[in-house]
Amino acid sequence: MALAWDRLASAIGRTGNMGPVDVRQVNLTIDLCLRVGELLLASGAGAADVTATMQLLAKHLGLRGAETDVTFINVSMHYQAGPEEPHVMANRQVKARVIDYEDLTRVDHLIRAVLRDELDLKEARNELARIVSTGHSRPRWAVTVGMAVMAAGVTVQLGGDALVAALACVAAAVIDRVQLALTRRRIPVFYQQVVGAGVASTLAVVAAASPLQVDVSTAVTANIIMLLAGIGFMGAIQDALTGFYITAGARITEALLSTGGIIAGVSGGFALAQLLGVQIPRLAPGATSLQSVGLSLAGAAVGAAAFAYASYAPHRILLPIAVIAGAAMGLVALIPDDVSRAWQVAAAAFFVGLVSYSVSGRLRVPPLVTVVSAVVPLLPGLAIYRGLALLAEEGDSASAGLLALVSAASVAVALASGVILGEYVAQPLRREARRVEARLAGPRLVGPVRPVRRRRRRRERASA
């Protein structure tokens, strides 16, 4: 059956016409493409990547001319072989969005195996079912440990000592477990962010009220960066740059709501500190020395690798992510201070995007896994904290606080756009890829860039 369908698909590719349509086979192909698209979209892939991957997969399996539509919560595919043939349409909704780089990598390998003719339609469906139904290679408590190590690494990056790193580590672990419990109860993400930021700021108030000499501002900033790491800035900017404005608008709205939840939670902690008469200090970057720069690079490397580990990224990519993140932070340190923070971050993000494409290809992981993890230390947690701290004060500090929050937004945009520009420069768009992926207007962070040459004739000759 599979061989007959392969011959039929080859005939379609040569003539562009189709005889009697096997509606069952068409439905199975569309269902496979939709399930792949759903998983990619839920993992944070851009709408352009999802669309191009689904179309490429459908064409390779015999559905030439299939139309794909991707929105923030829905993926759909339409196919009609000819004017007299039945029109087949199906869609799937994206109900859960989880950062799961293990499943994302396995689906990426599945797509490439189908394009190399190593898997037929039935085998691909079975493999995809195994990917979705199989649990992770790491236990859930390991994710909590990864988040805690990430917060400790970011604390070291910001100049905190061992006691501050321990406070940030404990707060991160508590935040992760609390958010996990809220997720199981289907609490919206906005409230999860409010509670997470509230936990961080409350623990900071308690530590500031204690006799211990702890720089709680650094710990709170590290936890803000931890909460920001799960927000899909990258996908939102990529969708906007590649022409998927509806999906981009929805993702930007989600990102703004999640960030607003962080701001609300931290502001609540500041209000509690004022009621208790506890002074929460500001956090401002000071003069750097060779030793402090070295610790900053090490902290950034540890934080990025720990986030990748907590997101179930393959072990083989953890060390390269750490190296790329440390190098990006070193590039920021080399840029003069009179250059705006947004341009510093944009230059470092461009470097991350430029390097991640080749590194990810060699290690057989989607570039999205590398770039999202490597830019975690560059997230604008410091600007958000400073803005909220200034807003909590009286007088002219409020306007400075608003300016700091606007600066945080500009840093987030510079971060995402810099990464995508780096990928665009690093990833050549071949003529063959442009023909197949007509709607693609930017670089690929997920999925193959161009179709893999078919080996059906070779296989048929070998079997004969």
C-alpha cells in the first residue's frame, strides 16, 4: 500500500493532476501534518516555520498544492486535487503551550526522516504518537533544580554573592512548584506570573527584614529573569517580521499579559515592604573589573545552560549553549557604556543568532532551542526591577521608572529582532527553498530549510 501510494505521489508531482482520490489517505496525511504543526506551534515555533514545515511535509507525501493556515490557537489544512474532486479540510486547536525542547527536537528528526524517505506515512504517524505519549527522560523535580540553578547563575551574573544566590535559588524552586500546582488547576498564565513574582518579592521582603545582610534586589531581579524566560518574545517578533500579523498580535498580547503579571507581583511585594517599613534597595550596575566580568560570563553561561536543561533540551547542546551565552555576555561587556543598552543587547543577540544556526545544525537540534536558551541572560530583568523600584518612590522618580520600563520593552524587541537577523544572515535561502516555501519571508528556527532529495527510485531498484 505504501509503495503504491509513493508511485501515485510521484505521478502527481510530475503531472500536477490526480486521478481518483483516496480520501482516507489524504485525511491521514493531513492529520499527520496538523499534529506536527500543533506540536511545533505549542513549543514556541514561529507561524512561518510551522506553515512552511507543514506544506513541505504535505507535498512530500503527495498533497501538492495543500493550503495551510496558522493562527495563535489553531492550525488548519485544505486540499483539493481537482475541481471535480472532494475538498478535504481539517484543523486542530493548540490547547496547551509548554516549552518542551525534547519533543521539539524529536519531531524535527521525524520530519527530516520522512523527507529522506526513511519513514512512510504509517510509520511517521506511529512515531509521532510515540513522541507525544512518551514521558520525558528527566523527572519533573529535575526541572525545578534546573530553574533554581538558573536563578543562582543569573544572580552571579548580576554580581550577587553566595548568600544572595542561595536566596534566589530557594525562591526559584518555590516559584516553580507553585506555578506547577497552578497549572494543574488550569489557572491562567497571568495569575501564575503574579503569584510567582509575588513569591519572589515576598521572600525578598522577609530576607530584608531579617538581620542577614542580603542584597535582596539582586535576588528579585534573578527571579524576574527566570519568569521572563518562559515568555514567547522570539516567536512574536518572528511572526511580525514574517508577515503573520494576527498571530504576532496574539503572541505580543500574551507576552504583555505575562510581563504585566510579573510587574503586578513585584509591585505587590514593594507595597508589602512599605507597609512593614522595610527598605528595598534599587539595583544599578556598577563599575566592573576583570574578576567581576569573569564571574558575569560564568553566571550567564550557567544560567543559560540551566534553563535549557529545565526545558528538556538534549544534553549534547547544553555546553554549546553555555559557551554561546557566555560569549554574548562578553560582547556586551566589550561595548562602551555610552552605547544604549538596546543596541548592546541587539549586537549580542545578532551574534547568538549568527552562531547558533551552524552549531545547532552540527548537533542536530532546532536553532530555536539554542537561541532562546542563549539569550536568557540578556533578558531585561534589571530594567524592569529598576523601573518598579522607582515607581514605588515619591516625587520625580515615577517618570524615571516609566522610562526604565520603556527601556525594558526596547531591550526585549532588540533581543528578538537581533537574533532573527543573525539567523537570516547565517541561513542561506536557496532558490529551491523559496519555490517550496512561498509564504516564508524570513529565516527558519524550526524545520528543514529545503526539501531533501528523494531516494524512492533507489529504494525501488534495491527492492527489485
